[in-house]
Amino acid sequence: MKKFKVAITIEAETPETVQKVGNLIQNAVNKVEQKDIIRLLEKVSQNPGIVKTALKFI
């Protein structure tokens, strides 16, 4: 499979927060199947509140 680099913009209070978010996104992309990430992010995009609900069960 080909590898691509993608630039994103993250607003945060500190550079450490940006680093953490970037690392966690990269780890998720490396460990979770692409079709599952796509499905998850589509659902979050449609309904961002679903994240707070899901976190209650984690």
C-alpha cells in the first residue's frame, strides 16, 4: 500500500497538546483498519456530540 503525508491544522493552547493529538491520530491510523476509521470519523463529523456519549462508556 502507498504511503501519503497529510497536513492538518490543529488549534490548541500549547505545542504539547498539538504533539499529543498528532501522535494519537497517527497511532490510530497505524493500528485501526482504514474502513473503521473512515466510518467512525464520518459519524463524528455528522454528530460531534456522539464523542461525549461514547466516552461515558469507555
